[in-house]
Amino acid sequence: MICQRCEGLMVLELYDDLELGSAGYEIPAWRCLNCGAIVDSVIAAHHQSTHKIEPDPLRLQRLKKLAMAT
């Protein structure tokens, strides 16, 4: 897997689930060897829900104004 932040190599690691205490529960997550970014299923789902695919209409309007001004 490749890191979305720095395009570095990511490796799969197991992390302790601190919500369940130290009862031996582990969560798989990807860690970037370059920048240290950690991505698990919760983080990946949050990124998908918060990052818009379609452009922001207000931003497009501002870009049009800038293009017309030059």
C-alpha cells in the first residue's frame, strides 16, 4: 500500500485496542515508513466521508471571478 500523504511505503501492523483495555485485543492498521501516518478502518472511513469528490461550488465561483479579472 502507498501512503496518501507522502507516497511512501506502508506496512501492516497490529495496535492494542485501548478502549477494551489490555485484554489482548488488537486492531490492524497501516503505518507509513516515511512519515509515520497510521490508517485503520475507522480513519479510512472518515476520510471517505469527509473528502468531497465534486468541487465546492463557492470555490468554483471564486475561481471564475479570478479568471475574469485577469
